[in-house]
Amino acid sequence: MAKNLSTPYLFKQFIGATVATTTNDALYTRLIDQVSDALSAHCGRVWELTTYYDWLDGSGTGSLLLPQFPIARLYGMALGTVGVGTIKYTGGKWATASIRDSSLYQDYIGTDGVPMHATAIAFSASKTMTALAAAVASGWTLTVASGKDSEATVLLKPMDAMQCLDPDTADLEIADLTDGVKLVENSNQSIERLGGFSTFPCGRSNIFVWYQAGYTLPAGTVSETEVGNVPDDLELICNTITKSVLDASKQKLGAMQSEKIGNYSYALGAGSRAIINAAIMDHSAALLPHRSMKLI
């Protein structure tokens, strides 16, 4: 997945270098990559345009902030759930099932007393309930509810580790009771309900939102092959911090892990990481509008 807020082409323009010269492009790319990563972590954001299937806490208010932005498209929202099946493990001493990160996890202790962690089943590989049932580990049984075989697994509600050692089972639920939704006027991260409903009911992970958010990222080394729509101030901060690290690497900071790229002996060790972190703190006020609501 692309993640860079700048490009060698844009960075060379920023520092006044000849854009047609590609000698140090590998270095610039790597520096931009690491700075963009650090900014992503600080802001709690995924920069690239990405589709999300988020379960959010209802706030009891008339609007709801989404964790990723800017919102490019709203596909829909649901306020309720419906059962689509159950899962259990037979023949062991302990078993829990959980759903997170768009995957099903199965953790258990067999009759031999050995803890086991089955390979997570990604919903991208098992797209329907029928496919998911066929993919569970040995000793596990996922029973799909009547009429729910073709339901999409991306709609499954996240689930904490639920005990499901036979005869106990864990219930699986998907989003249901879809409702109209729109962006709040003059906002790129807040939504509101349609149809005369004024609030999002309070609750934990009770609001499902399917949406797309993020930026089209720039691309290009000697020209702009993709312009992108990253905000100018965010691109400027990325280029400024990248230049700070580049200048420091020329001064051969100590405690570095070095690597020869182009004309520079480049390193990103403790010294360079400290420069990136310090620079991000220097720009913390400017970065505040770009931080996810989860961190504020």
C-alpha cells in the first residue's frame, strides 16, 4: 500500500535540486517513506485512499466523527445486528474465538494441554459465511444460520475472546437495519443520519459505517505521474522533516546504522529517529487538524 506524502520529484523541487537528476532518488524515497510512516503513527491516520468497515461507539449526539478522513465516499450505515451463526471447539480444555482486523481468530488448548493459535482466517480470503465455515481449524465447527450462507464476512461485528468450548458456543453477528447517512455540511469527517432521526444511539461498537477515506497520493521521480490531493501543509511538513534528516545524515550523526545509497552514506539509527520525533513535536500544532479523533 502506498503511504508517502511526498515524492522524490516534489522533494527535489523543495530543496532546489535538479529534478532530472536521479542519483539520490532511492535515498529520497526511503527518507520520505520513514518520515511519512512517523507522521502516520503520530496522527493515527492511513494516508492512502482506503475502504473501511468500521464499528463505532454511538455517541448519543446528532453527529459522529469517523476515525479516518477525509471521507471520499459513504456507502452506508447500520444500527443493529442479526445473528448469522455460531462457532465452537470440541475435544479440548479451553477455547475462545474472536473477530478483529477483518479476521477470525481461534485460540485453544487441546487435550494434550498444549496452547494452540490457529492461523487467522482473513475475510478477504473467505468472503461469505459458507466459505468461512469451511476454513475453520480442525476440531472447530462454525454452523451458519438458515438463509445466511451468502452473507458477507466483512459485515461481521468485532468480537472479544468469547469462550466457545463445546457445549458453549460464540454467536456471530453481522450489520443489519441499514439507515441513511450523509456528511455533515462543511465537514470531511463527520456524518449525520437521514430520515428525521436526530442522534446516534449510545452504545459500544453499535454503529457500523462502510466508507472510503484518505488521499490520492502523489507519485513521480522526475515528473508528476500522479498529482494527488495531499494537503499542501502536510506535504510541506513531510518535506521539511525529510530535509532535516538528510542534512543530519550528511553530518554523520553517531549511533547510526549506515547504508550507502547514491552519493550519500545514509543512516537511520537512534540519532535520525530522534530528529524525526523532535521535528514532529515542533510541528504538533500544525498537525493537530490532521490527527485522528481517536487520539484527541
